Amino acid sequence: MSTKPVPNGHPTSSAAYKAAAAGQVAALTSLEDHVRAIPDAGAREGLQNRWVALAWLLASFFLATAAVPLLAARYFFARPQGFNSFPGYVLCRLIGLTLVTHRAMPPIEDTRKRARALQLLPFRGLDKLVKVAQVTIPPLSDAARLRRPLPAPEVEGIPLPGYMLSPPGTRQGVARAAPGEKLVIYFHGGGYVDGHPLSHTFPYKIARDTRTRLFGPTYRKVLGNAALPAPLVDAYAAWEYVLSLGFEPRNIVLMGDSAGGHLCLWLAQYLTVAAALEAHRGGEADADPASRVPGGLALCSPWCDLTLSAESWSLLGRDFIVRHYVRHLSRACLRYYTEAAWYATPISPVFAPEGYWRPFAHMPVFVSYGQDEALADEDKSVIAAMRRDGVDVRVFEEPAGLHVGPITPWSLPSAYEGFAKGVIGVLADL
């Protein structure tokens, strides 16, 4: 880890910040030109009946189990790297084969699912060590909407659950922030169609190992009557909520995996644009608009290209996520946008032009990805573009790793350890 970055050309004045953020302002406002009057009829919907969805998924999974003898032979004779055990290897490959044959989207999420912590794996006492306080994140106030206009003002906010994780030695629950206290906001992954912030041990371990409170908001999924940018509206509401607790923007790290990493980047871009517009209204009196944006980013296998055009997507059989299934997720996400929006930078950050990331030059950024994962090439492209624009990006590439290795149960312990070390480094550099 490097020491606290002091990048060249850091936009310290209001005028300099506005100039640096001009590309992000133009990109975000251009999305208005790509909004559909009628949603994409070809975008898949979630199944209304969750039991039908579960039965369909299990049928696909059991069909995939026919490959277990072949998987066993490959594991014991070829010894694939990056897996912690034979059961872990088989589970990973069965999930990949299931997605090859599966054609249905997950069931439409209801409020009951958002409001409960569905534990997919044993927590082994982590939930006793790290305390959880459930809160309701209120919709954005009219004042917040006026202060920072949303790219889609017609998207209404709704109350959503959020979870504050408090490790020993920190203030507990939603107590007001201590002076200078740091916070991690964690946006979970799941392709924008599934997932929950507390479904696995990952956020508990990060809170424990960083000794920092962690806030895990829920956000609307893109099946049913929601689509992008509804998750952005919900993410912004979560941001406003933690600010109301007294946390300063410069002391907040946005952390996310997969689609959650995409949401981190989109929220950071949106807050950058809002800060630039506020600086424009405030003139030179606003000396440091950078103080209104997150202090740092920690991204695990961020989804950066919704077109799925990177070459690493063609490495069939290496990762457990498959292109044809994720393409359905992309189309569901963008049901209210034209196809041109798929290539717009806020939607697919991999297409950012030169200079686009310069407003992030003041913040430490950490990116983790797997060497053999489907998203590797798009993540490498974004890292290179950020470095080109003067951003201090620290990288952990997991050898032979797959998608979201720090989270998955089949990965080696080094996958999580490398990511946790990166988050600790970002927090230290705030």
C-alpha cells in the first residue's frame, strides 16, 4: 500500500473542480437523450411466483449434477487452481452449468425479503461479535432533490431497510458519528436482480477486520416495475441518511461487489456531478467541492461493461457466471433506456473518455478482481483509464481467481485477505 496520495493536478479550487468534472456532467446529462417512452418489451421480467422460480432453478441445478463425475475427474487429475476444496470446486462449476441451462429470472423481490437477513452460509458467531441494527432509510427529501437533481426525476423514492454493522470498539448502531469517525457503505452484488447485504459473512468480516462501522443499504431490484436508475435513487438516499448521522463525506468509503461495485461508481459519479453543479451555483466561494464526494472506493469485481464486450467473457468454462445469462440481466437493468445507453459512460464505465476520471484524483481507489474471471478485462480497462487520468488505484489480482472471489465459499482464504488489506489501506488514506 502506498501512503496518502497527492496526485498531480488535483482540482482544489471550485473552477478547477468544475473543469475536471465537465466530462462526467456531460455524460450523466446525456442519459436523458436515451430514455425510452415505452419499456423494452424484450427485457425479461422476474417470475411472480417465487415457488415456481425456485422449482425451475432446482430443476436446472439437478440437471447440471449429471456432470459431477466429469468434474471429479478434472479436479483430481488436472488440479485446477484457486479452489479451497473439492466440494467448493464442484459447487462453483455446478452453479455455472446451472446458469447455462437456466432461462428464468429470479422472482420479483418483495418488501419482506428486503427486511430480513437471509443467511446463505453459517456465520460461525460473526453475527454475535458484530452487532446489527436494522433501520429504515427514508426516501429523499424535496430539499435533497432540489439540491442535487436526479438524472431521472420521475423515479420516486421509497422507504427501504438498511443495516448498520458495529464491531467491538466502535460506536454502536446508528449512534451519531464521533468526530473524524470513518464509515464503509456496502452495496451488495447480484446483477441488480437479487441479493441482500447480510446474506453472507463478507460485510461482517470487513467490519470486524477494519474495526469500522459498516452500513449495508438495500436497494430496489430491476425486476417488476423498477429498473435503472431506481437503484441509484436508493443509493443516494442511503448516502443522505448516513450524512444525517454526522458522518463527513471525506470519511466515507463506498464498497461494493459486482453490480454493487457498479453502483458505487455510478453514485460517486453522480455525487461528483452534483458537487460540480453546486460549485457552479456557489461560484469561487465554494473552495472545495471535492469535500462533498466520497473519500474513497473499494471495489470487488465491479461490473463495468453492461455490453459484455470484453474478451474475458469468451473464456467459457472458467468462471461461474455466463454471458448469455448476464446479458438478460443487462437488458432487464436498461429496460427504460435505448441501446445507445449501454455504451454511455455512467452505464458502462469501461467506455470513459480520456480525462473522465480526473475528479477522482483526490481519493484512494482499490479494485480487486480474479485473474480468470469473466469481468477481468473490463476491470483492467477501467483501472488503466483511472491511472491515465491521475487516480491512485491500488489493485489486487487474485491468482486463478474467479468472480467476487473474496465473497464466494470456494475461494482460497487469500482472496478475502487481499481484499480486506486493500479496504484497510483505503481507510488509512482518508
